[in-house]
Amino acid sequence: MNELLKEIKQCSICEPYLSHGVRPVVLAHPKSRIVVIGQAPGIKVHNSGIPWDDKSGENLRDWMGISNEDFYTPEKVGIIPMGFCYPGKGKTGDLPPRVECAPKWHQPLWDKMDEVELILLIGKYAQDYYLKGQTKRTLTETVKSYQEYLPKHFVLPHPSPRNNIWQKKNPWFKQEIIPALKQTISHIMSSD
């Protein structure tokens, strides 16, 4: 695993397309029990090199009911984005994750992690890639149908503060989904 992570950290296949240069952000361990698959690092994470080191990460850890210490312990939580580097700014937010990363690096990482009990698929890019044709018409419908993807996958919207409006329109998310997520995570974490 260490060799693979070193190789990923030196990856530069997307360099010509990255306005801020390459800085792959990933956290994984052969014993990772939960894996978080998000979109791509934002500018703050690009600058710090620490995955989910922003307001979205705070929200995600709150949703999971997990401490920073547990979240950043790779034996407990692996963090594998769809795009490992910050893709740059678009018209309405960050650009989509680069498409080269997941096909090149995800399977080699999975091949080294055989204790994964739960994969959090955060946002449409991760859900479309991993659920291949099993997603619903909209992300909202997919998240509402979260039980269909268990026990392997737990589908979530992006925890960005930009999604606060979505959460207000969909109160069932905080009432039903978040407690179910916390319970699932707690069960995995306490079964050491």
C-alpha cells in the first residue's frame, strides 16, 4: 500500500489541465473499514494537503458522528476522491473531478483494502461511477432510496454549505438519513 500511495502522490497525468498544479490527496490503509469517496479536493484542501479539511469536511464528520481523530485514522477511514487533485474553478463553483483518476487508481487501491465494510458515495460523480446505472433520475431520489444500496454503499449529497438550501427543501435527510448513517458508522466503529 505504501508504494501505491507514493505512486499516486507522484501522479501527474492531469497536470496540463490543472491550473493550480498537481497535489494528489488520498488517505488509505489495508485495514480501512469505511471508505469515503467524494468528488475532488477544493482549493483549501489543495493548499493544506489534508482531505476534507474545510467546512464540507466538518459537515461530513458531523453527519457521520465521528471525531477528527477517527476520521483521519486511515485504519478506520480511507478517503479516496473521484479526482485526486483540485480541478480548478468553474463558472458556478469548482470544476468537475478529472476523469483520469478513478479508472487509473481506484481498483489498485481496492485490491489492497479487504476489510472495507462501508463505502460512502458522496455526490453524483461517485454515485454514477460506482452504481453504474442503478442511480435514480435525480441525486435527491437516489439519496432518498439509500437503503437500496446498503449494506455496501451509503449514498449522500455533498456536505458543502452550498447544499444548505437543498437540505432545507428536503427535511427528511436530517430526520431519517443522518441518524441512519450515524448508527451504521457507530456499529462499524464499535465492532473492533
